[in-house]
Amino acid sequence: MAACLVYVTTGTFAEAQAIGRAMVKERLAACANIVPRIVPIFWWEGEVQEGEESLLLLKTTDRQVPALVEAVKARHSYDCPCVTVLPITGGNADFLGWIEAETAGGG
């Protein structure tokens, strides 16, 4: 099983916290980290927009990704939420094993 980092942006800190807590509680993610304030600049509805969001980083395994993505989308306030998956190609083997162990019973 391969570890993954799931990158999610949310409209508020509270939304990131609620989604992150749910993903960990359901064992779809081993850990959630929240960066409370990021400033996105993006195209939306034909013009450049700028706003304020929170960044939610979820650590999981490739096995849990499909269920996690659907669970995040179901709880998210955006019409088209940013939910992207980045493979983890290396790192602390003990930590990567912990991610696998903590998500083994999820989904």
C-alpha cells in the first residue's frame, strides 16, 4: 500500500476542522493538518477571483483515496471542491507505516 497526501481547500477554518475530524474519526485518514489562512487567486465564472480559504492536508493510503474523496465531497460546501491526491514516494518508513496502520480499518 502506498501513502498519499490529499490536498483540500475549504471556505472556512471550521469547515476544514469538521471535514478533517470526520476523515480521521472514520479512519479514512490517519491525520489531518489545517493551515488556517491561505489566499487563493483563481479563475471562476469568467474572471480572476481572490479570496480567503483554509488548507486541509490529509494523510492516507491509496486504498482509502476513493472513499475519502467521496466523503470529503459529500461534506464540502463548494460546488467544485479542490480535492487532489499526491503520492508520497518516500520518507520516514515508521511514519508511513503508521499511516497504513491507522487507516487499515477505515472505509
